[in-house]
Amino acid sequence: MSDLTNLIENENSSSVSSSLWKISSGKNGDKYLTFSGTPAQIAGVTGSNTGLTSAQSINQDSNNAPTIRVYKMRWYILSVICLANIANAINWICYSAIADFTARFYVINYTQVNFLSLSYMIIAIPAGFFSFWFIDTFGIRTSINLGAWFNFLGAIAKLFTSLDSADGNPLIEKSFQYNILMCGQCLCAIAQPFLMFVTTKFANSWFSEDQRALANTIALGSNTLGILIGAFISPIIVNSEVKFVSEMCLLHLVCSISS
């Protein structure tokens, strides 16, 4: 404390320093008081009668990191994020494994079938930038809910393209089926950034430092698992031309339920 008093009394000098404090002169003649001690020394200084008010917030040893309280619910929320990413990946890749069946059912060419998957890559760029802002502004829960709803609505839209009416005719005319299918696929594509990019913020907010890498790995790995499941079950469900229409409808139903 005496060091600080001596510095204040000799503030007219151009540059005065002590073991803890330093007064320097700026180019415009202003005086700058800086502290060069450790956090433990800060606690000792602010604990004395100096008039400073930050003793309570700084009173910790320099070697002790602040403790973070974690909750068991974090694993439940992580599982929800993983399931949503799996469902989104199934919606993404399910047509690529059955490109020939999809082309015949919707009366389209292979380029149009490929665009069902490419739509994710195209939409992810602008939607990704928007999702960054949305996650920071509205939070983790709202982002997960929005992504899940986009995924579900997209899956339902795709389901309607494979349904038949009571008289056996397609519920939606063949000329419009692919357009609606693409719209549904785009809705699922919009959902992807909200479900994938939220994992980093969630891990940083809900997990301790030594578990954040594990949480990110599990969440991001769920997307790869969803791709594997989608590529595996699509040929199993759509495996013959005898019940082709009902099996395509069943595939969409699986995607809708998972979403």
C-alpha cells in the first residue's frame, strides 16, 4: 500500500514504478496507473483499506481455476441432439442408395436424383451463416427445436409425394411430385446447420473442460452414423418392384417418424 501512496505523491515524474504499480505518461500528457502483480497480490491489495471494491470477485489463488457445475441432464440433451442429427442424415442420404428406384418412381433422371443430396451442400452455406447468428441470439434450445421442426416438416412433405388416394391414384400428380419432394428435401437441408452447429456451443455451456471434446465427438459422429443407417436401410426397405409404391412410402414414413 505504501508503494501506491508514494507513486501518487510523485505522479509529476514522467515515469515512476514499484514492485506492484506503475505510473506512465502518455503522448498527450495523461497519466496511466497499471498493476503488474499476480491475482494473489491483487487479493491482498484490494483486501486492505484502498477503497477498491473488487476484492470479493478476485479473491482466489492464481493456481486455482474456477469450478464449473455440471448437470446429469446434459447427457439427455446430448442424446436429443444426436437423434436429431441421425434423423436429418437419414433424410439426406436415403435416395442415393436407391437412385434407380427413385428415378423410376418419380419419373426423373439421375441428375435430378443427385440434386436431392446436393441440395444439402448448397443450402448449408447460407443457412449455416444464419444459424450462427440464430444460435447466439436465441440460444441452444430454440435452435434445436427449430432444426427438429424443419426436419419433421420436410419429411412429412416427402411422405405425401409417395401416398396414393382412395382410388389408387397418386395423391399428388406425377408432374408435381418431384417439385414437392425437392421442397421437402430443402426443408431438411435448412435444419442441418441448426442441429450440427449447435453442438459446439452446447458442449461449451453444459460440459466441463475435460468433457467438451468428447461431447463434440459424440454429437458430430451421430451425423456419420445417420448416413450409415440411411444408406443401409434404404435398399432393405425398397428391395423389389412388386410393392414398390408402398415400400417407398414406408421409407418416407421411417424418415418422418425418426424426425
